[in-house]
Amino acid sequence: MKINKPSIKTIKSPDGDLIDCVLSHQQPAFDHPQLKGQKPLELAERPRSSGHNINSMEFENFQLWSMSGETCPEGTIPVRRTKEQDILRASSIRRFGRKIKRPVRRDTTSNGHEHAVGYVTGDQYYGAKASINVWAPKVTNQYEFSLSQMWVISGSFGDDLNTIEAGWQVSPELYGDNYPRFFTYWTSDAYQATGCYNLLCSGFVQTNNRIAIGAAISPTSSYNGGQYDISIMIWKVFFEKKIDVEISSWV
């Protein structure tokens, strides 16, 4: 009940998800003491470039729940409902929706993870954009996962690590199935006590009423078949810290 907020409309997705249309100012972000009683701010203007000439309706119609044509009303956001089974799959209630703290490394042997990383470092970056091919890899048990993401890093690789992450992931432990799903993650202390996936804790403020964070992506790419991707852009007006921008593919 603490995670699921009152909704003014519920949409059933073909994959079994329930998408609740929650008033923007009642989303989990505003449970945070510093945001209590506030409302989402007006969006900053999207950076202009030759790569952004995309029809917004086509761009936003990439999830199973929206294929019925139903949408959430203006002033609300679509939120994937958390079920009892989702919480019971977690290793603990306290860690539900959070990553396991691991050392952050750039090799391919860290803690049993196999991954490929492309990265750039510097202090004059104002954002990043990635087009990420979407697949539906099969994972063999609840504790395996696969993802492809854009990872924006500030700070060192110690306890002051800050990240903003977005991409797609297949995670039976988190979602209970093998669908690739659009996700976000953040932390301000190297995954120790802050941050979570999607909207499972306060901190991330959503404004879009046509994209459900944590919802399944469709269609997906296939070998010798159609190829599908999602484009993700993260930007900020001013950067005061050095950042690392990484586009990672995890298997």
C-alpha cells in the first residue's frame, strides 16, 4: 500500500501488468521529506540536434500496455502496480527494488557478470544520448538478469558514487517474467542506502503520461529479422562535477 498510490484509472496490459494512472503530485517521489507537498516542475526544453527529429507519438508507443490505445489522462502518470508476488521474490523487504551493492569495475569478470562497456570521461559534457537495440534474452533462473543501459556517473568509484541509469532489462526477480522492460535507476551513495529501480522509492519525478517505467517493451529484435531500438537521452543544464558516460550491455 505504501508503494501503490491511489489511481483514477487502471489499464490492464496484455502481459498481465496493471498500469495505474496516478495524479502526478501523488507519485512516490513526493513521499520524500524535501518534496512533500510540492508538484512537478515545468519541463526544461529538450536539447536540439539533428538526431531528434522523431515523431513523439511513434517514439512513445513502444510498450505493451499502450497498444490498446488507452492512455492516462493529462495530469497523471502511468505507474506499474506492484503486486504481493513482486515483493515476495525479493531477497528482503528492505532491499526490494534496490541493487545489491557491488564494486563498480570496467572489466568483464566482476562478480560473475559478463559485460561489454563503452565509455568516455571528461568535464565538459552536458548530457548523453544512446539508441539501444532491444532484445528478449532468455535467462535461466530468477536470479539471473540481462540488460543494456546508459549510465551517467558523477564522483569516484567509492562511496560518493552518483549514477543515473536508463535502458532495458530482463529480470525475473524484479518483474516475475522474461519480458524486456524499460527501466531507470539512481543512487547517490554507491548503492548503499539511496536509490531504486523505476518508481519503487521516492526520488525520481516522472512527468510523461504515455510511458510507464518498468513496463514491457514491444516489439523486440530477432536474429535475421526486424531490429528495434529505444532512444534515451539524459541531459542537465549545468554540470559542476566531472562525469563518466557509459553505454553498457550486460548479459
